[in-house]
Amino acid sequence: MNLTHVGAYLAVLDTGGFRPAAARLGVTQGAVSQQIARLEAELGVSLIQRGPGECRAAPGTEVFTRYARTLLELADRATRVLPDPVLVVGAASNIGTYLLQPVVKTIGDAHAEHYRIRQRLGPNAEIIECLQTGAVDVAITEWWDHRTGFETTMWREEDLVVIVGPGHAWWQRATVTLDELAEQTILGGEPTSGTGTLLRTALGEAADRLPATVNLGSTAAVKEAVHAGLGVSLVLASAADTDVQHGRLHTLRLADITLRKPLWVSHRRGLTRQDPAALFTDAILATSR
């Protein structure tokens, strides 16, 4: 597959048309059309849906488009790996937001002579898929699906706490039972999230008594909803620290069980010890010790 043709295809999608894509790439509009035509002929499918206002990806090509972007990203990294090594660290959003930044700063400073660190944050499943495709070199996640070909080690464990907003009946309490929690409107903790996975593992069938009623898309949104009194939630303790200090949220522990969420570091199996991914993994595991 010709990467120039792939680049032309993505340029059309990103700019919305053949003319702006040609301007971005510094070629003629006819050249862009020809490159995409050759790519479509090679694949045997139509990739572009031409409309009156803009060009879009043809229906059913979404997965190909995602892999196409990964191809170009990997090609770019491959051209720079020797003169300017870059390590891409992917992290589940909560880890990247609330835990990772001081660690990346420390490791990045210590390893500056060996590589630069670039970060990519996203949902847990997306980060694992990025590791599979090579879009990230190291993945730090709230759960791991045990796929083959990768080396995975627990980095650390983080406490999971219940959060409530000002004025809630539990504001002065230190603990709450599962039965009491089951009577509340619970925000977040969807089955595919790290919290949802932990609850099923730790509580078994009892987790069914704690259904996630509202999916707000991010822990930041969940915290705002809890602060507004729309419900309660279960989050990483570190995600609530600043809000607790400012009196915006209050945290409680579960009286029935201690919930601790393991966080995992993964990279491809068989790396040399001097590979940037292996060096970074050794460094981040050392922080837990």
C-alpha cells in the first residue's frame, strides 16, 4: 500500500475536499484524485463519499480510516526513530489525568538523552487497541484483556472511594454499606470502564445491585454531576483529592469491602532491555517501589 496515496485520502477527509487537500499537500487537485483512485483500485472499494458540501469517508470504511492514520503515524515515527527517538505512552484517561503527569516529567528528565516522551490518552479499550496496532509503545490501563504477545505488569494499586456532593446525607460519614449505595443514583461505572470491571471482579453478582444509571463520558463530568447533587459515584481516590481539599466533594469508604484498583503497564514481548519502551517500563515500575 502506497503511503502517499493513504496520505492523500486522509487529507481529503481532514479538509473536506480534493481542492483543499491538494493545497495542503502542495500538489494539483488532479494528482490527489489520481492517488485516491489508485488506492481505491488496489483495495477494490470506494473510500470517498462525495457530497455537495464536503467529502466524507464512505460508509463502512471507518475501521480502515483508523488504521490508515496509524499507518502514517508509524511511518513518521519510523523515519525519526534513529535521529530523534520518540516513545509514545498511551494511558487510560483517568490515569493520564490524575496520576501520570509527575511520573512522566521525572522519567522524561532522567531519560532525556535516550528518547522523548509523547502521550496519548483515551478510553481503556482504545489504548489497548493502540498498543496492538503500534500506535503507542507502552500502555498504562485500568484493566488488561490478557491478549498474547505482550508483557504486562501491575504498576500500582489505587483506592476506589465513594464521592458525594455538599448537602448529601452522607457528607459527615466515613463509610457506607453496599446496601445503602444500591439505593442511590450511581453515576459512571459502566461495565466496560475500569471501575465497572473492578466491581464485577471484587463483588461478583453483588455488582448487579450497583447499576451505572448515567454515562457522562468522563470522571470530570461525573464529579461535576455529583457536586450538583445528581447522584453519587465511585472513583479513584486520587481523582477526588483536589475537590475534597476545596470542599466540593466528600469521600467515603465501603464498609463491606476494600476496593483497590490495579493499574497495568504493558508493552510488546521480546524487547531488548535498552528499548525505550522497556526502559520506561522499568522506570515507572520503580516508582511503585
